Amino acid sequence: DATPPTSDEAELGRREAARIAAGRIEVAVSIGGGVANRRFTYSDQVGYNLAPYRLPVAPMASFGIEAYPAAASGVPFIRDLGISAHISRGFAFDSTTPQGVTLETNWTRFGGDLRERILFPGPHAFELGVLVGADASYFGMSANAPVPALLPAARTIALRFGVDARLHVAWRLSVLAAAGYLLTTSRGEIYEHFRRPHVAGLDADFGFAVDLGSGFEARLAGRYTRYFASFKPRIGDQYVAGGALDEQLQAGLGVRYAH
């Protein structure tokens, strides 16, 4: 005969059943691939050495993870407090200037958040998340010969304060959305050429998820990041501009597994 469960095992089973019934995931991992785009422009610039930069398209792979260590605990607030992390890496997108100079380029985006989720069950289940964390965009550039313009290399790191949401629409389809404010702590190399730079940013995500069953779902999503900078130039400065705008776009397909 099967050994009957102990009281602790029975309690653990009840908590796990309650967690699943409420839609509280414990851990999730995602992988994906897509393309990315970057556009860097100046406002009120003086001279020809402040040329705009545009990366039309670059392949990019991504990985993400979420974890809610106390999801089955039954303790309010704590059971919905989790951590998440993501990283994306671009590849195969070195470029050449009109003068024939090769620009070796690398691009990595990564970050992590502390997230509190709020669940609203029902036929159109809704999940709201409040996040605080850090986000970074490392865009490195180097040339094998002198170039006549500044290269917009920037390792920009920021504290991120944001919200995200997931709404079940119909059938197995859900809509995903997020937005955040980026408070920069490290501006990046390009901004150090200007007097008194002030850099901040915003980002927004939007996408769709289709439930494939057994914890898997397919995702189509995009992310837009906008860093905006202002400068305080003076007569005699080597580089003169009123500000700069750094726009980054990432979109692609992925698969997510959640337990």
C-alpha cells in the first residue's frame, strides 16, 4: 500500500495547488531572437564632426529569467515579490564609413529588476507588475583608422522605475505592455565630450503571447528605448551642440517556459 502523506507533505501539496490555481508562477525562462536598430542624432550642433549615426538593423539574441522564491508560501506581498534579469547581445554588424574605415561594433543590453506582481483572476486575467532595478546598454565602437566624426559609443547604465502588465484577451492570446523611466548613473563615453551633460531615458515594451500548453508560450514583442541629453556649451568648446537623442529599438520572436 502507498504510504499516506505526512501533514507537512499534505500542507505543501495544498499550497502548491493554490499557487497553480491562482496563476502564480514560481520560475520562468525565455529565449528569443530578432533584430535591433539604433539612431543617434544631435540638436543645434555646430560643425561637421557631429554627424548623426544610424544602425539600420542588427541581429540580436536574448535570454531572460524570472523567479518568485516564496510563490507557494501563502504570505501576502512576499509570495508575489520576485526578481528578473535579461540580457541581449547583437552580433555580425560591423560597418564601414564613407571614407572606407571599418567600425568594429558590439552591442549588449542587460538589466535586472525587483518586481511585485498584483494578480486579478477571471476570464480576462490581468497581472500588474511594479518594478525597480537597473538597466544598461553597452554600445562599443572602435575604428582601425581616424574618422572625421565622433563615434557614439556609450556604456549607459541607469536605475529603472517602471510598471508592466499582462492581459488575457481571448482564446490563448494575451497582450503584454511595459514602461519605465531611466535615471542614468553612468552616461557613457560620447557624452563626456560635451559640457555639463544631463542624460535621462524612457523605455516602452509591447507584445503578444500565445499559450502553447504545458507551461510554454510563444511571444512576439518589441522594446523602444529613448535616451535624451542636454548640454551647456560655451564659445570655444571643441564640440558644440544643444543636446542629443539616442533611440534604440529591439523586436523579435521568443519562447517562454513558466512553472
